[in-house]
Amino acid sequence: MTEPIIQTRHLSKLYGSGETVVRALHDVNLEVAPGEFLAVMGPSGCGKSTLLNMLGGLDQPSEGEVWVAGEDVAKLKDMDGFRARTVGFVFQLHNLLPTLTAQENVEVPMQGQKIGRGERHKRAVHLLELVGLGDRRGHLPSQLSGGQRQRVAIARSLANEPALILADEPTGALDSQSGEELLALLAQLNTSQGTTIVVVTHDRRVAQATGRILRMRDGQVVDDHRVDNPLEEDLRMLAHSQLGQALLGGNGQSSVGLLNGTEREVLRRLLTRFDDAPGEETPAEIGDLLEILGRDLR
Ligand SMILES: Nc1ncnc2c1ncn2[C@@H]1O[C@H](COP(=O)(O)OP(=O)(O)OP(=O)(O)O)[C@@H](O)[C@H]1O
Ligand SMILES: [Mg+2]
């Protein structure tokens, strides 16, 4: 197997101490191969951002190790260089510098690298064109829309052609069209440049556009699987939703009573689709859910 670009070993993170200690990550063991496109999902507070911050060297583990591109992140001597060259960050609160133009913002990470001024300009222009903002180069962040600022942030994260992009809910603040465009851009980078991408998201469509979905709960990874069959993905999403959890938690007999008429109808259609195209191997949790739903609905 190729060397993983990301590897965590028994990674844990505690915040605070004593009575108020929060275990944000607990024994996370993760491997990501170069070129993977991975979505991280899970309820608010389950540790997604904490994990991303650890991967990017923005925060230190309490226990365990994080290896990125062959380096132990806790022992990096040149953290700035690592952040500038190896990892590109895209956060929801795109922290662009307000007094710099879009183009200047994109150039920031290239400063301090061995890249001449002319080359810096050229690359920034190219990157802004790539994200569809060739005509907004001279605009300040305050003169751009939220989606456009987000795209500038992406262009900036690509400035040094990082092997890895870490994106924390990049589509969260966008309308659905800008969100889709941004996602298409990430997918394109992944396929055309082989960039490894880890994206934290609450959005089912974003997750399903990736190649692998990691689910977290209470600081732990509770599910990790490759995306292949879209129907199975829908069922997995259902199994992990609050509704699915409620159904799975009940005794099955009365749980469908939780549903209103429309929900029942949607589930009935889902079951019919499943009858038409059963997966090779249905994961246990989904099998349980189907059985409960099938018993009550058919
Ligand atoms: N600096 C901090 N100090 C104390 N506790 C923290 C700190 N940062 C995060 N936490 C706690 O760690 C847990 C994980 O937080 P994290 O931000 O990783 O969650 P998340 O999965 O990204 O949630 P969301 O979907 O709401 O962004 C939470 O319980 C949070 O309250
Ligand atoms: Mg978060």
C-alpha cells in the first residue's frame, strides 16, 4: 500500500481539566491515502473541527500522534513552512485580510517561499481565474459576496499547491448554488491534481460527492466507509439521522408511529427502491432499519 498522507495513532484531545474536562477526541486511529476525498460528519460538538485542527498542526494532541506527509506534526521544526507548503485550509469563517485585495490575499501564503514577485502575481491571477474570480482580483473582501470570499479563500489555500486541503464546513454559509460550485471545484482539484481533501460537512449532498465518509460521535470514529451505491448512502444517512436513531432505538413495533404521513410515504418509496436494487452486502445497522421499517410499513 502507498504510504498514507494522513495517519493518526491513538489520537486524543482533552480540553480543560478536573471536573470541567472535555474529551474532544478519544483514541482516533485514521489513515488517509494520497488522493482520497474524505467527508467527516457527525453531530455538533463531536470533535470534527478538533480533528481537522490537529491534522493541520493548529493544535497539539493530548495523547497519540499525528503524521502528515511523512512528518510527525507535533515535532515539526518548521510549522510555518508546513502550513504554507503541505496543507491548505478552508474555513467557514474565511479569514481573509480585510485591507488586502483578493489577489493580494491569495499571494500571502506565497510570501516567504522562494517565489519571485512576478511569479507570485501570475499564480494568484491563475488561481483566481480557476475559482471564477478573474474579474474580481482588485476587490477587497468587503466588496465581495460570501460565496466569492469563500472562493478567494480556496484560491489562497491552493497557492502553494498543497498535497492536502482541510476544509471545515466550506459550504455552510453559502446558498445552494454557490455551495455546489465550490464542491465541484474541490472535486475537480481532487481528480485533476490528485489533491487529498478532507472536508467537514453537515450536508448530505456534499458527503455523497466524496469517496469516503467518516462519521464521528463523542470524539470517536463510529463509521468509516467508501461511497459507492447511492441508495445505500441514502439509507446510511437515514440510519444515522435522529429519526433513524429513534427508530433503531425503539422496539420496532411502535416506532413508525413517530412518523407523519409524508415521512411514511418517503420511507415506503425508499423501501421499494431498495427492493429493486438491493446492495451486495447491507451493513448491519441499515439491515436492522430496513427490517423495522419493512415490518411496519409494507
Ligand atoms: N478550546 C476549547 N476549549 C474547551 N473545549 C473545547 C475547545 N474547543 C472545542 N471544545 C469542545 O470540544 C468538543 C468538540 O468540539 P469541536 O469544535 O471539535 O466540535 P465540532 O464537531 O466541530 O462541532 P460543530 O459541528 O458544532 O462545529 C466540544 O464539546 C467543544 O465544546
Ligand atoms: Mg466544527
